[in-house]
Amino acid sequence: MSTEQPLSFDCAAQRLLGILHSPAHPSGDVGVLLVVGGPQYRIGSHRQFVLLARALAAAGIPVFRFDYRGMGDSSGERRTFTEISDDIRAALQTFLEHSGGVRRAVLWGLCDAATANAFYAVGDPRVVGQIALNPWVRTEEGEAQAYIKHYYRQRVLNPAFWRKVVTGQFDIAGAMRDFLRKLAQSRASGSSATAGRDDRPLPVRLCEAQLAYDNPTLLILSGQDLTAKEYEMRVTESAEWQGWMASEQVTVERLNEADHTFSRAVWRDRVATCSRDWLVRQFGLTDRSDQDL
């Protein structure tokens, strides 16, 4: 059986906590550094990160999941995903030092952690791959566009919506005000409130980071998630970004029924399977699941 070991380590004079999952039969020198999005900590929504780490470790792939500064059991001031590069670097160094054989790492992240990983990975040669789920490219403009394109369109085509309208159970005036507000936002300039110290819109920065990264990426996208929809909308706005997404360097897995956090067991298990199988194929690993039972 794989083992789980708590590890504490330093980052900018703060103490961070992580959990190292060590397989009984390691399959190679590649491990997964699981970076959490915020506000979140190392357990994950619906215990997804714990269960994912255990599934990968059972297959022979070491995993390290941790709380960055200001989250969970780690000390310090809470920070945004644009401010955790030092945390990722410190966690990666701890992972390599204590894993007993890991020399290369794949960064795994959901939502804004996927975006934080993309920013970090370009500058660290030890990062040989990324698994990005529903990457965060949120701007007020983009959110409104995704909402209009996907949410309102689905409602208008839904017979239950019209039954509510006919029977007077639907607030038409309130819905119209919300629609007009979203429409105005969708036509705004698109500057990002989360772009941090870089003044450029977040989609521009993420596009640049993903295009600059030379190693393989697995994209896992939820079909019932506005964050994923907004990401795909932004990709379609750039021919270069579309080319990157369609290249052999990128593998795209779509879970059409899944929500943002993969809240059902069947979706969570599918994510774990996709992650494991991609790692095995991409890095020539041997799936040790049968040996670790």
C-alpha cells in the first residue's frame, strides 16, 4: 500500500504544510505536484484532491498536495493565484527532496490553480508537464459573454422556463434587468480585476504562458461550467492559441455532463482515470495499480 506522510516546509519565512503520497511500487521518476485553487485547501471539494492523490499513488505515481501561504494549515497572509509562484517552488523542492526518486514533476491544478501553474511552469525545467482543469481566465467582460451565450440560451430553449413564464412564476422584469446588465458588461473593455501586477488582461497572460510552454499539457474541461466555457471562448479569439490547443502537445478531455468541481463520484473518478492514463502514456510509466492492492 502507498503511504501518506505530512511534511512542513518554509516559504518566505512562513511555515507550510503538505501531504506526500508515496507508492509502494514507484513507476518512474515523475511525480505530480497538486496545486490547489483558492479559496481552497489541500483536501479539495468533495475530497477530490485526497482521492485523486491516492488513486495516482496506487498506480505508482508519487503525489504531493499542499496548502500555500494563508490557506488551510499554512501560515501567512492569504494571497491570490497570481502570488503563489514562490509557494509552488518551495513545495516542488520539498517534493523532490522527500519523494525518494522523483526527479521531474507534472503540475496538476483546477481553476485558478491551473492558471497559476501555467505562469510558473515556463520558468522551471523540472516541470515536464501540466494537467489543467477548467483554467481560469475570468474577466467581467468574458464572464458576461459566457453567461449570455450559454446560460440564457439554455433557458430560452427549455420548456420548463416557458411554463414558468406563462404561469406567472418567473420574474420577467428582474431577468431582463440582469440580462441587460450582463449585455453591457459583455461589451466592456475587458480589463481584468485579477490580473495582479501585470496590467494586461488575464486571458492575454495565460495565452502567452501556455504558448511559451514546450512540454505536454492535458486539458480537462467540464461541459456544464461557465469557467470552462469562458476559457474556450478566449482560445477561439486567437489563431495561435487555437493552434496550440489543437497541437500534438496538448491532449483535451471533455466531460460533457460535469460541473466545475466534478462533484459526482463518476466525474471525479473519470478525472483520476484521465490523469493517470495520460501520465502513463506521456512519460512511459507502468501502471502499478494491481501491485499496490
